[in-house]
Amino acid sequence: MAGFIFKRLLQAIFVILAVTLIVSFAIRLSGDPAVMLAGGSNITEKDLQNIRQALGLERPFIVQYLTFLKGLLVGDFGRSFMGGTSVSLLISKALPATLLLAFTSLLISILLSVPLGVYAAVNRGRWPDQLIRIVSLVGLSFPNFWLAIMMVLFFSITLGLLPPSGMEGPESFIMPALTMAIILTATNVRLVRTSMLETLSQQYIMVARSKGLRDRVVLYKHALRNSAIPLVTYIGLQFGGLVGGIVIVERVFNWPGMGTLAFDAISGRDYPVLQGTITVLALFIVLINLMVDIAYGLIDPRIRTE
Amino acid sequence: MSDNSPSSQRQDGPLLSVRSLSVEFGAGPTPFQAVKNVSFDVQPGRTLAIVGESGSGKSVTSLAIMRLTDYTGGRISSGEVLFRPSDGPALDLVGASDARLREIRGNEIAMIFQEPMTSLNPVFTIGNQIGEALTLHEGLNVRDARLRAKELLQKVRLPDADTLLDRYPHQLSGGMRQRVMIAMALACGPKLLIADEPTTALDVTIQAQILNIIRDLQAEMGTAVIFITHDMGVVAEMADDVVVMWKGEKVEQAPVREIFASPQHPYTKALLSAVPRLGSLTGQPLPKRTPVMIMDGGVPKQTGATHVQDTADYTKPILQVEKLTTRFDVGKTFFGRVTHRVHAVEEVSFDIFPGETLALVGESGSGKSTIGRTLQQLVEPTGGTVRFDGRDMNAMSPSERRGLRQQIQYIFQDPFASLDPRHTVGFSIAEPIVVHGLLKDRKAIDRRVHELLEQVGLQPQHAKRYPHEFSGGQRQRICIARALASDPKLVIADESVSALDVSIQAQIVNLLMELQERRRLSYLFITHDMAVVEKISHRVAVLYLGQIVEIGTRQAVFENPQHSYTRKLLSAVPIADPERERAKTRIEGEIPSPVRPVGQEPAIHRMREVGPGHWVAVEADQLRGAA
């Protein structure tokens, strides 16, 4: 196991190197931050030079990148071009907000999709199954930004029940978390259903029934664990997708998380902030995938021994 | 267990009484009737065999007894299943509440299923799965359940019961899993055990052990058994009474001796006539075709004639295999260094002559299929030489090797998986002709396909149909036609008749023999089924752990087996004759694994000649110990 984790962490280093290199390079193609920072119209080339000099942008790209890597080794992401705040500080504020949102929505999605998926599988072809499938298809077809806007319109503007934006108090969680959870649930329900159908046709399920076990035990002890592998795999993948989705959802709800931070960094060409956020997110995705691999072993002993 | 069951047990009447049971599947005005109006009784402590071929409804009947058909989309449309539980009067399981049924399932009636590989839940330990029924039905706590589970594992003769409790199913062999399954089924001391083809998927020596365990435990615990099987040999060995099912109906019921001695229903007669019986060719040097009785629209009809298969020409071999070795790497270290190898085939040598059938027999891991695949160039050999028609395969150019594929054809075990479902059978049969460029003209190819279909007993117009429109037996005929399309000299038949019902199997065997005579074909017949081997082969090679332990004429090997493994294999085959004394020698032991650490090469057997062309491996002590 230790060897396996070590191998994975080694891989993680390469992933982060590749991701940061691509991101750092790509953002530098998008334009000159000095122009952005200088603002006003009567700027001389000399002024821009000075700004670049101050930010260290006149150095060759590779030198800038290596400086960034050097900082990374000691956990220093540098300072924001705007206001000079430490990037680490910005991230340490934004990361919990995003993780809280991501895990809440993931949790809601699991709590909804597992029982619904199992119920649909058991009632295959009958009306509860049809209904669950149709509703999940509808859920799949919504773009999340549209869903987010509709929710704000309905719950905040029309009913005045929930705050339209910001992170203040538990009720501010409801709409952003639900928006993400609905999209996730729509796919997860189908996944649980298909995976359960496959498992329920296995002979050991008939054996479990022939022992006189209750349906609940057959379904949730014998069948669910065998159906969990595809779900866990998919949740791992979703986590990556979640990060992309979160940028949009955080924008709509003005959520002070990593998505907002990254978005602002891109529009302001704030290289250090963008590099920092992307590095941290990449690290998280790698970690989640490692956790998924470890979870496989916990779920299925056949994978453990390999 | 035939005559020694205490008669006192029977005075209360039957333990289970199935009355006019019908089971249907599917909705709508015309549901499919899988079981029609079937009635039978099971007496306490006795064994009832339900026999039938695929689609006879025997498995559905067995599931319907505990109403497990509820979970497969089946519906009991009429009839009663009266069961007498130990704690009260008989009740009808068809109308019983779910709660009452759950009290009976696993407790009063238990079931063993066909596939030991899939009937245990892969994610729970053995101890957990055995203990489950004990905590449920007997209210044991986890510790007591574990102790009982250990006793049960010892009862089914599994060594190391203690460590086994914490193991997972994938760490056990098929035979061991089936023992665990038996331990699980017998955990609560059921009155009735339903065994649905419990040994069909097992090797023959393992089958013999499992049958013994079931028989012994049944005698010890007084359990009644319903034994579902298609194997008349197993019926003869296990059953007191027999119910024969055909197309969802019971066609005959009688005590086991009567069924074999004087079958009444035409279907039973046909079934028994098709069963290959080990020892039926004793005293005869050559294989023989015999007529088969088949059911033609409910009327028995005889096909084929008796014909001695005098086709082999021993002047010059068509195929010479010398010291063939095939190994596969498994198990690698972190740095990709190989740590273990499967020694699938080790220095195997044999010849096949024109018009001859050589049977390769052995159990799992014997390497028999690997030899076939190596000859067909599907697997690269590690060493040794193969000469076809005198030419060394190693020395051939790539195009010559491709040409060889035309001369050597392969028939696979599973006729369902080996035909492309998206192409017509005509296309599949024509493919080898086109690939090898044997005929160019479209019309000529079509004519050839039609001829081939006729030769295998189908009709030319079948060429336009798709595989799913045919039955298993017809598909195997199509596979044979495809194998013959390139006009090969050697056909490798790898378990080609093993998956077929006996009546179909007998016809396919006859067809293969007829084609051999007509086209002077040589067959390499790979199988685990000794009774079929006896019928079809001129010579036999017995394989054990990748090496030949005995090779000779069929008569010599079957009538005068010299190697202990050959004897063990022959004695393990269930004989379809209830009058025959059951073999006294007990077979024990698992089949060892051909996987070895790198550097530990297996010792190569020395062979000695014990008769003309009859060679036997000199037995090392270690091999004698295992056998």
C-alpha cells in the first residue's frame, strides 16, 4: 500500500508540473498585465517598463516559471499583482468556501442518488423507475448556470426566501449546493441504477435471497457494495468536473471561493493568483483520485490483493 | 443413499409435495409457460433427481419451490407447493407470506447453485457469508456463528478452516468455493436441500469429491435432496427417484433403476440412448458411430447408422509436435521483472496421422487448450518444434504461416460467442474461402457455402440468416461448416461438444466422425469428458500440469490405464448405470496450480513404453503424493 501511495505521489508531482507549466505559459499569451494595471490612457512605454520591472515580468518566461516553482517548494505562491496580497492568504480564504460547497453538493447528491437509483433498479420497468429516469434526464439537460439563475429568480426574487448571493449563514448554502447537486444527482441516479441492475442479476444475490435475508439486507449489504465501484470512480471524475462547474456557479451566486478567485485572476491577468489557484486545485484532484483508488481496495478485496 | 434411508422417516408422508405447478414468464395475453402442470413428491431423507436438457424447465421448477422465481420475473400461475416444516403442519409456499417464506428459506430449505465462481459474494469473507444464516435463523451472536462456521467448513473437508473464515471467495478454487457453498446451505440443518447442477462447472475429480460430500452429509443429517442435473451419470450415482422433464412438462417419474432399466416415455428413451457411457467400447479397438434417437416433433426417430471408424492412416504423420513448451509471464515486481510464470505446456510431444483423432484430455490447468491455441498460432510457443506435413513451422515465412491457417482450423467451445452476431452465417462460412483466396467467383463461393451447409446437416437457404436465429446445436454445425470451408487437413476441436445437450452432443459427434471419414480429416479433440473421448478417438493423450502423463491407443489407455492420474480421472467419471457398484477409492486433493516462481522449473517426466505405442510417465514420488 505504501509503495502504491508513493507511486501515486510521484505521479502527482508530474501532473502539477505539467498543469502549472501549461497554465503559466497560456496565460502569458493572453496579453500584458502591465497595460491592465496601469489603467488610464496617457501611459508611456517607460511606465509600462517600470511596472513590468516591478512585477518581474521582463525576465524570460522560463526564469519566471522557475521562480514560481522555487516558491512552490516552500509553499509561497507569490503576491497578487493587484494589491500585493499574498496568494497563499487569498487561497486559504477561498479554498474552504469551495470545498464546503463541493462536499455539501456531493453529499446531497449521494444521499439522493443512492436510494433513488436502488429503488429504480428494484422496480425496473415499472412506473417509479420510468419517473426517476425521466426526471433525471430532465435534470441532465439543464445547464447549471441556467438552473442557478432560475433558482435565484424563484427563491430570492419571487419568494424572497433565500439570499441571492454571498456566503452568510447556512441558508446561503442552499441554492449553490442544490444547483450543483441536481446536476450530479441526475447522472449518479442513472449510474447507481445501471450498476445495481447488473449486480442484482448476479447469482450471489439469488444465493443471499435463498438464505432468507430481508430485501433491505440483500440490497444494501450484498448488492450495493458490489455496485459501488462505478459510482466511486465516477464521483472521482466528477470532482474534476465539479471544479469547472464551480467557477460558473460561484460567479452566479457571488460565492467567495476558488472559482471566483480564478475567474478574477484570469480577467485581471493576475498570473500569481491564477497559478496558485490552479496548482492547489490540481493537487486536490490528484488527491481525490488517490482516495478513489484507496476506496476501491476498501470496497473490493479482489483489488486489494493485486 | 439408495436403500438405507430409515423407513421410519417416511411414515408422515412427503416432506415436499409439488402439485400441478405452473410457472410463466412475461406479461400480455400469451406469457411463456416455463413449467406446465408439474407434480412430484419428495420424501424425507431421500434424493429426487430432476433431469432434463436446456429449456426443460428444471431450474425454474427448483427456483419456484422457494418462490425465488418472484425475483426473476416469473409468476406461479397455478398449483401448490406443500412443505412440512419441522415446527408445524404443512403449508403451501405459493400462498405463504413473505415473512413466513424468509423463515423457511435458508433454514428449512436451502439451495446450492451451479456456478461456484459466482455464487459467493466477492466482497465479504467466507466466515461472514456462512455466519449470516446462523445469526438470522438461529439467533447466534457473531462469535458463536464463527465457531459454527468453522465446524461446517471442517464438515465439508476443507483444510485450515480457521484461516479460511477470513478469506475472500476469489482466493479459493472453484471446488473449494462449492464446498463453502455447501457449508453455507447446510448451516441451519435444512430438511430439504435443492442442488441446481452443483457440479456441472467443476472438473471431474473435483465433481467426484463434491458428490461424495453431499452424499455423506445427507446421510448424516437426514436431509432430503432435490438434485437438478442434465448428467445421467450423476443421476445414476445420486438419485433414489427420478423426474424427467421435457419442454416444461414432467414426462416420466420412477425410481432410478426403473428409469434406466425400462424407460417408458419416448423422450426418456431418446435421452438415455444419447448418453455416452464410459466403457461402452471396451474390447473394441476403433471408435464407432452409433445411431442416435432424437425427438422429431414429439416422435422418437433414429438417425445415423453403426459404423466403425477405420479412417486412420499410420504411414506418415500430418502433424509432429516435439517438446512443445508454452509459458506465460505473470506477476511482476515494481520494476517489471517477472517473478512467476504459468508453465502451461512443458515439453509435450505427439504425432497426429491423417484420418486420425487424437484426444487431449485433462482438467483445468492441464494445458490442453494452450496446445490447441499454440498449434493454431493464436499463442506463441516458448520452445519446441511443430512440423506440419513434414515442414517445420519455425522455418516458415510469414506467408507460409498464414497459409498454414488454411490447413489447420479451430472449432471453439461456445457456439454462441464464436459467430459474429452482425453477419449472416453465409458470410461467416464464406470468410475463410475469401481470406485464403480459394475461390474468386461470387457464385462459386455461394455454391460452396451451400454445399458446406448441407454437409453439416443444414439447408442452403440458412446462409442468409443470422446466428441468433439458430439453436446451440445448429450454431455448432455452422461453426463446423466454417472450419471446413478452407478445406483443412487438421481440425482442432476445443471442448466443441461440451456445452451441448447430450442428444445434440451425440449428433455432433456423429457428424464429426462422418466428416472425418468423408474428407480424411485429422482431429485434435480437446476435452475433459472421458465418455466422449472413448467414442470418438483413435488415440488418447492424458495431460496433467502441462505434461503428457500417458499416451496410447484409446483401447490401451482406457482398458489398461497405467498412470495413477489416468486411473483417477477414469474412476471419477460418473457412470450412467445405477446397477454398477460405486468406486470404492476415494478421490481427494485439489488440482495444483501451474504457476511457478521463476527459476523453479518443473521436472520433465521420463516416459516408458508399456505396450505398442503406449507410453507412460515414470511417476515421481511427489506426483504420486498429489494423485
